[in-house]
Amino acid sequence: MRRDTAASCAPTRPISVFGIHGIDDPIAAYGGVPGAEGFLSFTDTLAYWAKANHCTGSPTSGQLATTGHDSTTVATLTYGGCASGTEVIGYAVKGGGHAWPGGEPLGSADEMGATSQQFDASELIWSFLDRHR
């Protein structure tokens, strides 16, 4: 999330948010980009939405079981107790690059980083959206 967007964004209602980010993404830095026109880190972006959704407490962290035969692992962050039944969930892909988990690589691993096979992003996103329609 851009820092200037976060500073001016004022949602009028709670909205569920699901994010996926490769920790080793060479295109979009997991840790964010400083400056007014830079980007919040992935975890700060999730925290922003948790605050906007009036979620209670700190996020619960977890780890997906390793199912793919690659060098990636997946940590989860889930904020609970959010207003109006909303959810704020993040999947941080350790070893993952700028790629669609469970999909085909977007380019070479040197250019884009690794494509995780630990979960199917399409199925996971569909399931998330189906819960919130």
C-alpha cells in the first residue's frame, strides 16, 4: 500500500483484506519503500487494514504445512475480532518472489524470484472472496 494512500484513505465501512507477498520479491519490497510516495511494508499494510476494520489484538501467526517441493515456506498472519465479520489475512512466502503461488513462473527466477508451489493462490483467493460476497 502506498504511504500517501494510507495517509489519505478513509474507508466508510470495514472491508476484508487478503494479501500474499513473497519475502524475497525483487520487484516489490516486502519491507516497504521509504518516503511519502513509497510503500508500507507488507505487515504494516495488514496492520493498517486491521485498524481500519477495528480488529482486536495482535495477529495470530501460523505456518502452512510444506506441500510443494521447492525452497519456499509460508507464514500466515490473521487478525481476529474484526468488525462486521471481516477478515484481515496475510500469507508471507519465505523464499518466494514476484510470482503467483501455485502458478507458472512469470519469468526467470533470476528476474522474478521463485514461484512457490506451497498453495494455489487462485483457489485460496476464490475461497476468501466466496466467504465475503
